[in-house]
Amino acid sequence: MQSASELIIHKPSLKDIFSLPFLFERAVATDFSFYSDKVKKRILQKNSLRHLFFARFRKRRLIFVAKAGGKCVGLIIASYNANIGIVHWVFVLNEFRNKKVGSSLLREVELEMKKLGCHKITLTTEIAPEFYKNLGYTEEGLLKKHWWGQDFSIMSKVL
């Protein structure tokens, strides 16, 4: 296993884009087991190689990958508009969790959004509100039975 000191965070290369659907497959399998097969299929379709390839070139879209030993072990996808940043996805492979990979990805997006003039970053999560609270995010609300019947916490952080 790689240590956090060997971790590299950067925008994905074209080669990296090809490994991102695998990360989504792992995310769905490990973190979203409570969803129905229909929902899991929808998540994977929305994050297919084609969608991720074109997202890389979209304006106002940020994608960063975390690499250890040359392998993509985490990713973050975010966007920004009207000086507000929105995190859409953060995922880290199980074997690289608790090694500051997720927090490093978030820090990179926060720094980039601040450079772009964003004053706040927001996200919703159904599985990890404590992770975000430990990184300075505040829970602003709860969306009951939000997407696919799951409760989501609305989290934000002033940059």
C-alpha cells in the first residue's frame, strides 16, 4: 500500500480518464450497496467513459485525481457558478482511505475554486457527513428522502 507522502493530486490526463469508470464501479459496489440495481446502473451510466471524457473539457468543471504508485486511487468532480463551488463526487478506494486522500482532493478543489473567485463551496452527501465536518464543513440542512429515497445532508464551507 502507498503512503500519503507518495500521493499525487492533479487534473486527469487522457490516460487517467480511462481508469475513472473503474473508480465509479468500485464506488457503487462499496459505498452505495443500499441502492437498487436500477439506481446503481443509472449512476454508472451518468459516469461512463464518454461522460467523464467530455466533462474533462467542460467549462466551469473541475476534475482532479489522486494517484499513488501511478494508479488512480481517488477522484473529485466539482463545478462552479456565480462564485459558489459545488462538489458532485468524492471517491477514494477503500484501501487508500484514512490516508488523507479525500481531504487532499477536497483541499485541491477548494484552492482552485478560491483562485476562480468562489467564496463558498457546497455539497450533498448521504454517506459521509462526519468526514466533511472534520474538514471544516458545516451541515446546513437535511434533505429527507431526496435522491432515490435517501436522506442527504447539505454541507458547506466558506472559503
